[in-house]
Amino acid sequence: MDTTLNIKGLFRDAEELYGVITLRRICYDTEPYYIADRKGSLVQIGYQLNLFATFTPAVHGATPDSPEYGAAAHDVRRVAEALSNTCTPIHMCESMIVEEGALTYSAERGMRPDVTVHIPIFDQGKFGHPVDENITNTLREAEALLQAAGVKKKRWQD
């Protein structure tokens, strides 16, 4: 497996990608992705990969109205798009949900203000079937691609 993100049209080169990842201290986590079946029971059909980006250290008291919010959202979206462009399209959803106008905070990331992108990973060709080895392998591939680019798992260590 090639562990390089497809950055064509998103970043000039790998150096710019790494610069954005470092500037925004981009990190990720994953969680199960569930839907309700016909009986009302929850079935795990995949995973949700969450990308978190923050403001530059010069910004204090960041809010969604901060001038830098748009830049941070744009940067984390570009990383998410590069990931979606690289992974198996049957399993990696191209649609991304940015929590527009919202910041998230996590004790795990030191309560920093984060702009978040969610990327669902499930089999779009056979929607609704339980998570399988192919979906899990897509998640592992996505994690390897992110880590190879410099994205940290769970939190950024300064």
C-alpha cells in the first residue's frame, strides 16, 4: 500500500500539506458508525473518522466568529478531501460533515477549540450490512495515510 495522500489540486506539495497539519495541529480519532435495523436494533455498519484542527497559538478566545475560523475549517476540509480522494471510494464516503459554526472541546486535546470534520466509512455499495473486514481495512488504511502525513492520533503532542 502506498502511504501517501492524494493531494493533487489541494496542496502544492507534501511540504505544504505537512505545514498545514502542523499549523492546525490536526489530529484524529475514530468511533463506531451505527444505523437502526428494521427491528430497531443498532447495527454497526462502519466507522466514523473525525479530524480535528485548531487555531494558531496567536488566537485567544477563539469563536466560530473569529476571522481564523474559516481558514481552519478550509484547512481541515482539504486534508479530509485528500484522504477521501486516496481511499477506496466504495468504502470511504466522499461526503464530509463539517460542524459549521461550532467548535468542539475535548479534555483529551487539552480543551483547545477544534473545528471538526466527520468522515463516515461504510460500504456504499451494500449499505446497511454489518461492518466487515473490507471496511475495517479501509479504516486502517485511512489511519496509516493520516499518520504518514503527520496527523496525530487522538491528540497533538507539542
